[in-house]
Amino acid sequence: MALSQDDVAQIADYARIALTPSELEQMTTYMNEAVDLLEPITHYDLDGVEPTFHPIGDLSNVMGEDVVDDSVRALPIDVALHNAGSTHDRYFRVPSILGDSEEDF
Amino acid sequence: MASLDSLSAAQIAAGVAQGDFTATEVAQAALDAIDSREKDVQAFLQVSADLALEAAKRTDARRAAGEKLGPLAGVPVAFKDNMHLVGTRTTCASKMLANYDSVFTATCVQRLLDAGATPVGKTNMDEFAFGSTTESSAFHRTNNPWDTGRVPGGSSGGSAAAVAAGEATLALGSDTGGSIRQPASFCGVVGMKPTYGAVSRYGVVAFGSSLDQVGPFGRRVEDVALAMNALTAEGADPLDSTSQNCAVDFLEHLDDPVEGLTVGVVPQLMEAKGLSQEVRDALTAAVASLASQGARVVEVELPNIASAIAAYYVIAPCEAFSNLARFDGVRYGYQEPDCQTLAEQTSLSRAHGFGEEAKRRQMLGAYLLSSGVYEKYYYPAQQVRTLITQDYARAYQKCDVILLPSAPTTAWRFGDVSDPTQMYASDMFTISNNICGNGGISVPLGLATQSHMPVSAQLQGPAFSDRRLLRFARAIERGVDQGLGLGGGAPVAPDFAGRGGDL
């Protein structure tokens, strides 16, 4: 069943991508064409076939010693903050997550 | 007087080590070539002249101090702009990361620098590697050096074009569904996607985590083998848990004959709809060349490969949606100003930071991972992945490598393919290898008879048999040198050769 503009609007909301009305229309066309391309997947009888989530088999996680080693990976605070759009002292700065006034609580 | 256009990576490194020229002279020659050629090819998003000259100076100082130089001493290399290199931006050709300064250096980049390479810049790409022509770059297009009215392929189009135009001797790209092999084919250079896990991806911006692999471009198979040595010699990278220890000397058996080895051909693929006659003819000549060098040719079947595009366009968008969720405009990336709530800031930052194709792929992934749809497409796609992997395993019981096209056609003109789903189909010969994690390499065969554009053969092999792939690739190159195609490895595109680059 084809995806409607309403369906695509819901997906966009979930994906946190604000689409304009004309983008939504184009995206709906695209989504339906793309899903058609995936059709061969639905034609298989896959009973008893194990999925392959990772392409190279027989691998296991690489475990490290549980020791803090700041020298390798830890970013100094100024470096970590360097690319952020807004910062405040030692922090990333974000708008309110609960709304901009007390009535929103 | 020598020209960088005609020197291999090994010759440059040897020349620097012997004192025939300095690394600084090589760096200057490469920067001069970029200066005179770049306006016509536009392969770079950033030229790192300062970093190049500093690295070259360090190489020269090491030589002066009597220290042993690395195997890539003084070799000009370019990096796809999804790889972190401190001192450069890493933009992924996206407005989202237009001002993002690299905060650390990717392992693959560092290993080439540790081998003595000179970093000349960061190359253009499809935004976040979503595409097959480099046209989805948010900044500018890249032209194919063999015909600037044609696309260079993608997504690593800038890396392929930089090498084909003689702006760099080596370049790194990343390949999620063909993004090294297809642009290598379009631009007439050697491009290798090693086995999944062979090269560390630490510091490379993730697209499809079960598919992505970093690999080198060069104008000769030997240069690609040399780069593979530098990328893998130190073994598995503790900073990438998917990275494997596969350190072998990729140069060791490079020139061994292929006599007695077996090359598989898949009749179903050679008859595939969309495969142009000139590509089919070139492939037939490549098979004949291998046969004349003593390789056995057998037919093999890959019955489920017809579903590879469908499986890929389920798996890759889902992984992309998951990976690109990190771009919320808070810690880095474009941040929409004046938003009242975090949700609004996130939605608008992503809407205005990402380009069209990046939004499409994430939307598709978001849909496919939603309840009910996951069961219909995502889980079955991973089962079909098993079937495709089993097909290859059966085929490799009968042959050492499989020879097939890198792309169904040679490079097309800008504007000829614009429909996104039609574009997806152009990955039909490369994508299945990412699904299985196996290695593959694209090797130039010269110019095709009709379009007069570069045409290539692709070799695929079982996981962790990348050294044998290089040996077969070298055999094809020998065939080309003996008259199959242009000769002399893959030359710099004629419109660019000789413009700067003199030593």
C-alpha cells in the first residue's frame, strides 16, 4: 500500500527533519518509488535462514582493559566544545527541552 | 627533469630516500599541479598546502638526520573529506559540517602520514557519501578529468578525479556500495575496497557501519599495494572494534603469474540489463588477457545477486539513519538560530543542514525501521544477505576471484541520470561485495570503443584474500601494458598531464 503524505509527515517528525509542504510532496513520491525498489526482498521464502547483521562472521567484540586512558581518546573540554553552535562556560548550550515558559510545565 | 605525472609512489619514495629530489620539491610540484589543474577538475574541498609543506619538511629533516624514511616518503596523498585530519575541516561535503574542524586524526590518515606521505588536501564527495556522481556535494561538482562534461562517479569522486588528473599520486576513499570502485572506473584509475575490517574506520564519518570500508586509489596497482601495506602493517586498530589484523606484505606476490589460478565469470551478470556493449567487450578482452597468461576461466552462478540492490537499499539507509541521528546541531554541525525548543532546533538544523539526498536516505531508513515495516523489509533483507553471502562462498569453491564490470556504463554526462532510484541501479555490480564484506578492486582497461571514456574490470575475492586480488589486478595491468588498452598503467588524463608537476 502506497505511503500517503500524512504517513511521510509522521516519519519526518520521527526523524526530526522539518519538511516544507513542497518537500513533503516530493519526498512522498520518492519514498514510494524507493519502497517499490525493495520489492524483491518480500518474494523470498526465508524460513530457517539466519540473518547476517555483520558481514564478517566469527568475530567477537574487542575488549579493552577497564582502565581510564585519557591520553588516547579523551578530548580536552575546549576541543570538545570547539565545533558547537552555542556553548556556555564548560557546557553545550541548548534551548529548553520543556518549552520556553512555566505554563508549559 | 621528472614529472610527478609519470612517477609511481614507489619511485617518488625511492627518489626522496636517494636524494634525487627532496620531499619539499615533490610537495611543491604537487601543489603547483593542483594550482594549475584544479579550476578544471575541482576535485578538492580544501587544499592543505601548509600541512603538505610541513610534512615534507619533516621528511627531509629525517633524511638529513640519517633516519630511515617510510615507504611513502614524500608521496602526495589526498583524503576524502569524511576522514578526520587535524588542521583541516571535515565537511562530508555537507552544509551540516561546513565549518567543522577535525578534532583528531583518523587512523587510516595517520598511518599514511606515519609512512611518510605528504597530505595535499581533502577531496570532494557526495554529501555524507550518499550518491554515485559527487553531484550531491553541497559545495560544488567535480569534473571527470577525461571529459570535464562528464561525472567523475561517486561517492569518492574527488579522490578518483584528483588521482586521474595527477593532482595526487595516491588518495583514500570509502566504499559502502561501490563508492571507491565505481569512481575509479569512471576516472580510469585503480581503486580498491579491501575486505570489511581490513582498514580501520576510526575517524571516518560513518554511513553504513556494516558496509563501510576505507581503501586506496592510485594510477598503478603497485601504488595501491603500497598504500595497503601502510594502512594495515600496524595490525588491528584498538580504536575500531571491527578492525581486523590482516597485515601481510601486499607487494610480496604482486608480480607472481596467475597461471594455474582460476577466474570466475558470471554469465547472468555479463548479460545483465543495462550493461553497455562497450563495457561487455572490454571485459571479454580482460578475460582473454588473463586466459592468455595461463589463468583458467570458469563460469560460476550467483543466483541471489539480483536482490542485492534491494537488500542494500534496506540495510544502508537504516544504518545511515542511525548513524546520522548524531547530527542534532548541539555538539557540532549546523545549528538553526533562535529556536524556542530543542525539538524545533533539532528538526530545523537537520532540515537546513542536510541536502536532499541525505534527507531521502534518512527518511527511508526511519520508515524501514518502524514497527511492522522492520519485519517486512529489514529482517528479511538481512536474511537475503545470508543467501548472497552463501552464493559467493559456493562460487569461491570453484574459482579464486570473480571478474565482472565495475559499473554498467562508462561515465555519463552531467544531467543524464538525475532520478535517485535510477541512480541506485548503477551500483548493481559493486553493491553485493559490501553486503558480504568481501574485497574488490577496479582495474583500468583503457578507453571504451564508443564513449572513449575509461572502462574497467572489477575483481572480487573471498574475505581477506586482498593480496590475491592485487595479484590478479597486476596481471590485468600487464595485459593493458602489452596492448590491451592505453599502456603504462593508468596515465594522467591527457588534458591535465604536464600542467605543473615538474620536479
